[in-house]
Amino acid sequence: MSPPDRIHVSTPPRRGLRLTGLLAAIVAIIVVASGLYSRASGNARLREWTDAQSIPVVAVAPPASGTNASALELPGRLEAYARAPIYARVSGYLKSWKYDIGAQVKAGQVLAEIETPDLDQQLQQARADLNTAQANEKLAEVTAERWQKILKSNAVSKQDVDEKVSDLAAKRAAVASARANVDRYVAMKGFTHIVAPFDGVVTARNTDVGALINAGTAAGLELFVISDTHKLRAYVNVPQSYVPDVQPGTKATLTVPDRPGKSYAATIETSSQSVSAASGTTLMQLVVDNPAAELLPGGYANARLQLPANATALSIPASALIFDAKGLSVATVGSDNRVMVKPVRIARDLGSKIEIGSGLGVDDRVIQNPPDGIADGAEVRIAANPKAVDTAAKGKPAAG
């Protein structure tokens, strides 16, 4: 019996194993090298992006000039163009009144009548005194004529005749005085009728039938107030810095709370030509037509004054201002793209725009929105357009 056949296991040659291992090592080296290169490249891009982002991107623009026409809004108070408080010139009792508040009256119309019993008696007495003086004058005249005739016969002295003539002159003066007294009381009697001084509206009535009336203005309230409202005056207090721009003839627009959505054209008529030490403002008067009587005297009004544009003034956006410990300044960019911080002085604050009084030139490139912490000499990049500032932080590359 023959011995069993031996089983032979085929194994790769030793040389093939070495070749396979070498290839695997080369692949591993390539993978590692590729990873290292990718990481190094990503780090380089990240470093470049970081360096680029360390330089702020800013939007710049030169200061605007000659475009600052603006308006100044101020509170004001409306008053009648003509207002007359009516007082009594004679004492007595109110007999009747004709017109109440809100009534339209014409010049010369009787508003009320005063009953004056005391004045009536004084007038009668004055007339009686006049009659007495006239009688004395007549007697003195007859006497003087007689004595002058007697003088011709030398029966009386010239001295006696002169005395009679002088007495006649005195009596005539007494008559003139008594007549003037009567005329005075007659004139006062005319004041028992209270009349309107001009066409207008009765805006106040402070008396009634039977009320005791005292003559003059010191003893009580006015009986009536007549206001001419076809035109109104509006008074506003203009800050001192704006006074040179608000001259007589400046146009304005008035609005009132009781007429929403409506406006009324007005014009600066005059100025007080002085500055109040208490408020630092100048009182100015505007005139506004009121044909429909929609505006009410004594009411509040908002006045919008049109200010002229200053052709030489420079203006910048309010966002360009920098407030710090050094004061007020503006950041500009030089030809080398480095920041120059310039102190400035504000001439007018127009809200979204600031008018600069000094510190800037027409060729300065002003940073519209300076970043926090910007300093003199810092390097910046100029955005191609304002949107570039907002999008500069986008598109960050990913690290490998």
C-alpha cells in the first residue's frame, strides 16, 4: 500500500510580499502628504483672510455742499391781529347789552348801554351853572355899556369904567368855563353807549344787566373784548443761532391740533430785535390770513419755518460723527488709505445731516460709519460701494 499523498500549500513568494508592503507604504505616504498639504493650504488661506479682515473696510464720501435747505419747527401762540378790551368811561348800572360772545359786529355798533343817574344830575347842575353865568354876563355887559356912556359926560372916573369892563370880561370867562363843563358832561353822557371800535368778533362779555359799572380800567374786568380775526398774529421764539436765517418775509407753514391734516401759509412780519436772557431766543411775529375763521385766537400752533440753504456750508451724515474724550471729530481717509481724525465744529444739527462749521474741506474723504476704536493712522480699505461694508464679513473660507 502506497503512502498517502502530501498536501502542498502555495504561498506567495517573499519578494511579492515586499512589493505589496512597499506600495501600501507609498499610498499611505501620499495620503498623509496630501492631508498635510491640504491643511497647510487651508491655514494659509485662513491666515490671508484673517489678515485681510484685520484691515477695516469703510465707505467714504466727500462732504456735501449747498444742499442743506431745511425747516425749523417751533411751537407758537395765535393772537388776534387787533384786540380791544372795552372798558366803561362812566359809572352807573348796565341797562342792556346787545351782543354776546361769538357775535360779528361792525365798527360803531352799540354793544351795551349804561344807566347813569349820577351823571344826569351833574349834567343838569352844569347847565344851571351855565345859565347863571350867562345871566351874570348879560348884567355885566349892560353895566359896562352904561358906565362907558356916563364917562363921556365926566360924571364917573375912568377907573370905575375900567372896573366894570374887567368885570364883564370875567363874567364872559365864567360863561366859557360853565359851557365847557356842560360839554364835558355831554361828552361823558355819550359814553353811556358802548360801541365796537372796529369790525370783529365779540370774544368776551364780562357784564350783565343791572351790574354796577365803574369807570376806568383799574376797578375791574373789561366789559367786552372785540377781536379782529380776519388775520391772526402768531408768535414764536426762535433760537439765537437761527435768527440770522429767519428774516422778515421768511415763509412758514402753520398747523393746529383742531384742524388735523390742514396747513396755513404764514409769513414772518417782524422781530423783537432782541434776545431774551432767560431763554436765549428772539420773539418773532408771523401773519396768517384767516378768512374762514378756522384759526382761533389764543390757540396753540406749530410753525414750520423754511430756512435757506447755505451754499458754502459742508454737511455730513450724522453717523460720521465721533464723540470721545477729545471732543467731537470726524474720521477721514488720506491718499495712503490711512485714517486722519479731524476735530470739527457743528454749525447746525439738521437731524440725519450735520452741517459742519469748521474742520473739513471739500476734498476730504469722510468715513460714513467709522468702526469702533478707529484711530489716527490706522490702515483701512475703501469699499467699492456702501454695500461692500455690510458684506465684507461674508464668504469666510473653511479651514481644511
